Amino acid sequence: MIDKKLLSLLIILILSGCTKVAPQAPLNGGSNISDSDTLNSQTVTIDEENINQQGDGFNTPNSQYNSSSDGFHSLYFGFDNYTISSDMQQVLTYNTQRAKQMNGKLKIEGNCDEFGTDEYNYALGLKRAKAVKDAMVSEGINPSRIVIFSYGESNPVCNSMSDECYRRNRRVDFKLVR
């Protein structure tokens, strides 16, 4: 018969080998926006060119990193976070203005990186989508025009094991429902 201590140690070793390891430190979003470039609360119009000049490279219309469609831009989030950061506020405002110009429903899709359980990531993706919906509603979008959805970690845009890839997967995408 196997010694209980040896069996306990063996079980601990097996279980500890199955966990996912999160990045060493949460990323700050990696934005190159300086304090002087942040969105001024008095700014009324946001255009595509402005986003391209001030954005972090993830939100240009031709960017391979923008997984939204119909002219919308993806919003990116920090590790284990569903708060819309100040550097994403301008992109949110742009998407809200774009949605106001279009007919139909807007599908907001929350996505996560691979860290955490499936259930946790599904809930986090839903929280991200809801935070964006709430912000758009506060900017004048009718809530009945918005549908939220979470893919959790099941809809990655990249699969490499790098901080940039993890960041690209922590996003909310926008799709016009036709």
C-alpha cells in the first residue's frame, strides 16, 4: 500500500502541473497616448483620422488587430479588468457616433485571454460587453438597439504565447446585426 504522504504529494504535483500561469504583471494597455493626447471632455467630433493618429496601433481601420466590422473599432482591456480605460474612451466615443448614424442592432461581443477558467472568462467577457453597452447608452444609444454577448476565451484573434497576443484577445468587438 502507498504511503498517504507520498500519495498526497503525488496528487499535489499532478494538480499543480495542470494550472495556467497568468502573465507576471497586468499590462497597462501599452498605449502610446500621452497625457496631452487624451480625450478632452470638450471635444465634440471624433473622426477616423484622429483615432489613427492618437490610437495605440490596434484601432486603425486597416489594422490586422481590429476584429470589429462595419467601420467600428475594437476596444481593448487590461488584464482581468472590465473597466473602460481612458485611452479607449475616444474609440468608444467614435463607435457610439458611428452607431448613431446606422440603422439596426449593434452586437457587442466580449472576449478574454486564455487565463482563468472557462466560466470566469465567460463572465468577464459579459462584464466587458455590459460596461461598453452602459457607456454607449449613457452617450445616447437606445438600449433596445444593443445586444451583448460573451465568447469568453473561445474566440481568440491570435494564439501565440506573448503579452501582445494576450492583450489583443482582451477586447470587445462590435458588429452590426442585419
